[in-house]
Amino acid sequence: MTQAFDAAAQQTLLESRARTALDLARRLGADACEVGASVDQGVGVSVREGEVETVELSRDQGIAVTVYVGQRKGSASSSDAGEASVRAVVEKALAIARHTGEDPASGLAEARRMASELPDLDVHHPWPLSIDAATDLALRCESAGRGMAGIKSSDGASLSSGEGVRVYANSHGFLGSQRGSRHSLSCMLIAEDENGMQRDYDYTSARDPRDLAAADAVGESAAHRTLRRLGARRPVTGRMPVLFDPTLASGLIGHLMGAIAGGALYRQASFLCDRLDTPLFPEWFSLGERPMEVGAMASSPFDGDGVQTRDNVFVRDGRLASYMLSAYSARRLGLETTGNAGGARNLRITAPLESREALLARMGRGVLVTELMGQGVNGVTGDYSRGAAGFWVEDGEIQHPVEEFTIAGNLETMFQGLVGVGDDIDTRGSIHTGSWLVDEMMVAGG
Amino acid sequence: MTSQTHAMLDEASAVLLTPGGLDLAALDDGLGHAMGPGIDYADLYFQRSWHEGWVLEDGEVKEASYNIDGGVGVRALAGEKTGFAYSNQITVDALAETGRTAAGIVRRGERRAAAPGVAMASQARYAGVDPLTGLSAEDKIAMLKLADRVARAADPSVAQVSASLTGVHEVVLVRASDGTLAADIRPLVRFNVSVIAVRNGRRERGSAGGGGRYAMVRLRDENVAERYAKEAVRQALVNLEAVAAPAGQMPVVLGPGWPGILLHEAVGHGLEGDFNRKGSSAFAGRIGQRVASRGVTVVDDATLDDRRGSLSVDDEGTPGQSTTLIEDGILTGYMQDKLNARLMGMAPTGNARRESFAHLPMPRMTNTYMRAGNDDPADILKSVRRGIYAVSFGGGQVDITSGKFVFSASEAYLIEDGKITAPVKGATLIGNGPEAMGRVSMIGHDMELDTGIGVCGKEGQGVPVGVGQPTLKLDELTVGGTQS
């Protein structure tokens, strides 16, 4: 990167700001206080049709303070973590806490739960990359894709690289900080035939630049994904099995996690209220998180409350084994925190894995869905209805691309109707899963 | 230059520049850094915003938050290339550093001078007020508690009520090398109610909300707490009775107002200048061609008073305007920012928008709506033998290249033999933009704008927008229900 970023110095500075905020809050009358602060710096280069299009240099910082006065709470934040700003933020949070109502559940997590085991999880791998080198990589990626026969034009290739520091501290005396990095390279291409244009993309993303896929492989894959969409038709309307690509299967896990999150449960805004210890998936399926996994995308030894993270199992042998709770939502539900303030970290499935071919063979006739559109997921009822694109499958073989159709059902029935998981695990995000074969959904097309 | 424009510049300058020891004259030096060798245009965008949010749950306002954000974004253009850097400090040093960084996109070429700044007169589309003042904290809490009481009293099945009141006070100032000097003070407020109703073990949500570019006190004067609470409960109760939605192609009647999200997705995004310059939109190169049925006229209008999507000036300092995108079914115009307008040989249309100083501007919609037609809404419903009548939606999405778009109904009904019969569960509707617009067969005389709740996302940047339309009939659209 062209701007110098001294992560160690930034970490020291943020830790000192957090302590200043805690001291100030106490002196100004807070009974308890918590502070989150972060600094991120990055570079983004995008190219299109062989030329540089944009070069962006980013540097973001922020500080957020929550104070508790008795059982009242106030929060304030600023994009400036300078000393004067810290004071303004603390004062504003206290001013708000004078007006909010008493909440018996409010307050920090219990002191005994604060993380004491704080290992280095190896998630900080800065990339000393010049703008020219970043441009070269993006150009190489795009050119590998543009060069494929049938590609009409490029919608651009982008390289982004960033690193940062985040600190969380509270008035129990807990202070946790972590440096991290993230790098990615993506490419989007356009192909055209007599029926019109199609576009698709591919990307690679990693904490450590050495783990990124090769630039030309990303471009070629983007070209392949774009070209295979040409000639798409609409599928017939009817009930049939649906095979979800790994990126979309991880979205289904995301909907599950949303429905077992404490916030949705205490608001009764979940279709999984009161479902603890009941069967949700087939008994061969389990799902858990590994927050301490070394080098993984969402690794952290402490959660957003400062609580020690742990290997939770959310689905064990098909049954809902645990909700996903923060200190606050746990108190609201009369339960104990699961160390999930801020969400789940590094979700991993346990299931017998099958090849893509085996799953297609089991499906016989149906749709393989590779893209979903829109927000048609109702977390309160589990009702699911989304726009889709993908491939028509007949006799266990892909026949032709399909588009402009919807798939609909209910998440609960879809989870119960999970009949197979693919070995094509996507490891780019924090949720790792292969394809999911769901026995039956309503497909609406032509 | 009007005295109003002058006063706006003075106020913005006092808020944005004075604290860091700068003034309007000092911006010439700032621009000089960004106008490096080979740079043909540069702009400085100063912004400061104050965001306040109050949330009620379980009958009590347990949570409130306040956020202060601000800084300067510096952009340098050379042909199709853009260099961009920003800082949350507004000082001489920060301007020099970000300016030089942005200009680093090219290193050779002629060094051009910035034109002297001239304040352009623009008409204010909303009052430049701080919307957060005028109501005390107690007043704000009282509004939220009123919504809670009204919702709970409306029906015994109401199990949960949450309500929120948010406001943003934003001050921006733009100085560009083409001589642009403009400032804007943009208030934005919103009140929202969401309820969960439970009956016979079935659970459903209903929600309602709205707002615009005015002070919070107007929300109280218009009694939105009571109105939106009742509306949210009504919607939840309708959904408690909803049966499975049908699946397949059928006629769809869209209610007036917020269902105009159809236009936003099906045509709006596809008519943004950047996608058309790059040729990636299904509408590229089609100006002058028929892209919708006769009678379909769609405009993007930033000049509506006090609306959520309105802009007195856009984020490049161009005055907000009304642009006709489709006139009687013929494609007549694109929405442009300066970069794409220049590269396409067109004029900017006041559609340059950015989420904040830390984001690059792009061509974006403001308030996008279809003008009224001549049909009676009752006749439109009567004309459908079997179809869907959708009156409220969650959100939508479009693939501008293939033209495929979706939008998801959150309140809809079955039409049988010209009559509304039963409410149906939410379902996603999918179509192809140009095809769907060609299937508009009836247009109501009841044009309405939405209540002020839209957020549009593009390349990771969110901006407030408005939509609107009269009751519309599309002869055929795919409905993503579960019932064959």
C-alpha cells in the first residue's frame, strides 16, 4: 500500500483512547461503560476494458461508546476517534441515558465471563502492494477473462486490500484488541447472443494474500460463469427438487442463524421461537462454529460483549441444540450468553458429503440454482419466495441455463427436506458449506 | 446569486470549514493540489452529519443513539480515470494530502488551473433546518409511546410493538474545478412502527412508516405515530388471514404509491448513465425507441418539495431537476452525473449522489414515479379474471444487464372474477424490465407518492429515494407463490 499504516502504533493509540473514554465516563457519572474503536485503511483499484478506471484510498476510523446509569443506557458514536471527539461522544451518551427508560436486562456481561484466553489467531497479513502492482493484478485477471471466446465486454475487475485494528473495552477492566487484514480480487464480464446480454462474476477473498486464487484463474472462471448463462430459458412451473450452489446454501444457513439470534427470539420475530431441542434438520446434519480457528475469516477470542468465544454447536444430529445469544438477549430470554454478541464466527457443517454428480443424479429432474434475487425471506413465518437463475436438470444432467423464475417454500420445510450436501465446500467466507439439495419447492416460471 | 444561496454557503462554511481554520478562499489552494498534471477535473466534497435514533420496545424507550460523521472527499478525473481519497479531518494539511493522493492517478500531462468558484443559484426544495431540534427528548419519547399504546389498543392479537424515530441533519459543500461552488443543508426524518400479531399459534408482522426532508416536529403535527401504528396493525391482521399465494404467470394489479418500486427496479437502474455509457444496461443505445406501453410516462424528479429523495443540489453541486425518462412509452433520457454526461456528450441531470464524503458519486435516482393515466382503479380490478393485487412491498433488485428484476410483496390479495377475494402470503414477483413495461395495459388516475421510506443500494452505497405510481395493471408477470 502507498500510505503507511503502522498497525502496532494504531493499536496502542486506540487502546489509549478506549481507556480515556472509560475513565471519562466514570468521572462524569456512568456506573458502567463499554467502548468499541476501530481504524481501517485500504486501497481499491478497478480496471475496465484494459484501462484503470478508479483508484481509491480509504482510511476509516470510529469510536462508539455505551454508558449505563443504573439500568438506563445511552449510546453515541463518531467517525473521528480524536481526543476532543471522544469527550463529545461520552457526554452525548450520558445525556441520552438521562432520557431512556429503565431496562432490567441492560448492562455489561458478567465480569467472570470476560475473555482471559486471548491468543493471536493469525488474521493480520498486510500486503505491501503498490498501486501499480495492484493495477497489474486486476488487469491480468480481467484480460484472462476478456480473452475467452464469446465474451463481449468487461464490467471491470477490482482488487482491494485492507487492514485494520479494532478494540473493545469495558469498565470490568476488560480490553481486547485485534489486528486483521482482508484482500480480494473480483471480475465481472458480459456475454451476448441473439437473446440479449448476460453477466456474471467470480472472486477470491482471503486474510492472507498468499491464499488468494491466481488472478487469471479468477478471470477465466468469471468468463466461464458468464458464458454458461447464454441461451437461458424459463423453466416450467411446478413442484420439484432444488439444488442450491454453495454460496446460496450458506445464505440458507444465514437465515437459520437470523432466526435463532436472541434479538429475533425475544421480539417473537422468528419462526423458530420455542424450538430448542426439537428436530429441525435430518439427523445426519450438524452445524457449529469455530471462533478460535487460526487464520479464518471471522476468528476472534472475544465477542462484542468481551465474552470469551467458544465452539458452539447450534444444530446437533438434526436438533436445534442452542440459540445464538449475547449477554443482553440472554437476559431477556432468561438464558445465558453463548458468546455470540456480534454473531456467529466461522460456521462449519458436519454431514456426509456427496459429489455434485451424485447430487444431480439423486435430483433427477429439477433446477440447480446459482443466483438468487431480492429479499423475499420472511423471518417471522419462515416463508421463502425469491427470484432465481440457474440450470435445468433432467435425468441427473444439466440441460440448459434457466432464468426469470422464482423458487418458493418455507424455511422450516426446506430444512427438513434437506436430502444431501455437496463436497464442493466454498471456503471464501465465514460460513463453509457445499451445495444443498432440497427435496421439493415450488418453481414458478413460464 | 440569491441571498438564500449566499446564506446557505455562509452557514455551510461556518460548520464545515471554520473549525479547521479554512474558508471558502482557501479551497482554491485545496483544489490546486488535486489538479495535478494530466487531471482535467477535480472536486472537493465537505460533509458533516448528525444522526439521532430513538427506539421503543416493550412499551419503553430503552435505547437511543447519536452519531457524528464528517470529513472531506477529494476526487480527481482524467478522461475515464478517477482518483479518490478522503479524510475525516477538514484542515489545510488534509486537503493537501488527499488532493495529491487523488491526483496520483496520472503522473504526466498538462497542468490545468481550476476556474474561480462561482456560487450558482439553485432553488431550495426543502427548508435548511436542523430537524433534530424543535422537539425535546420527552416529546420524542412521548410520540413513540403513543404509537405503542395505539397499536396495542387496536387489537388483542398484537403481541409486540417496536417503533423508531430517526433524524439526520446534514450539511454539505461542493467546490469543483469547473467553478462550481454550492452548499446544501439536508434534513431527513422518519418514523416507523412494526408489530407482531399472534393468533391461534400463527405469527405475522405488519409495518408502516414514513418521513421526508423536514423537521421532526412535523411528524408530530401530522400525528404519524397514531396513523402508522394503526396501519402496521391492519397489515399484520391481514397477513394473519393470508392463504398461500399462487405460482406462475398471471395478471398483476399494483396499488398506487410504494409499489412504484416496480419502476425503480424495472426501468430506473437501467437508465442510470454509468451503465449506459459502459453498454452494460439492457436499455443501452435505446433512446428514441419504444420501451413501454403507450401512456407510460416515467420521471425522475428531485424538485418535489420536502420529499425523501429530493435534492436542492446534487452531490456535485448541480441543481436538482426533473428528468423525463420515458414519455408515452418512448425512452427519452438517462440520469447523469458529470463524469458520465461528459463521456456521453450529454448534460448532467442533477443525479450525482454519494452515501457520504467517503464514497464516490454515481448517477442515482431521486424520486422516480409514473404519471397518472385515465383509468378508474375499480375498473382495473374488474378487468382481471384471476390474478394478484399487490399493495405493499418489501424490497426489490435488478440485474441491469439481463433486465431481470424482482420485487417482493408484503401485502397482496387474490383477484377472482374482478373482485378482491382473499389476502395471500408475501411472494416475489419476477419479470424482465423492458418486457414488463410493454405489458402495462391500464393506468389509474390515482397517482400517489410513497410515504418516504425508500433506501436504494448500488455498489454498496445507500441513499434515500422516493417512488410513486398510480394503480397499474400488467397483463402478465410471474408470481412466486407456493400454490399451483
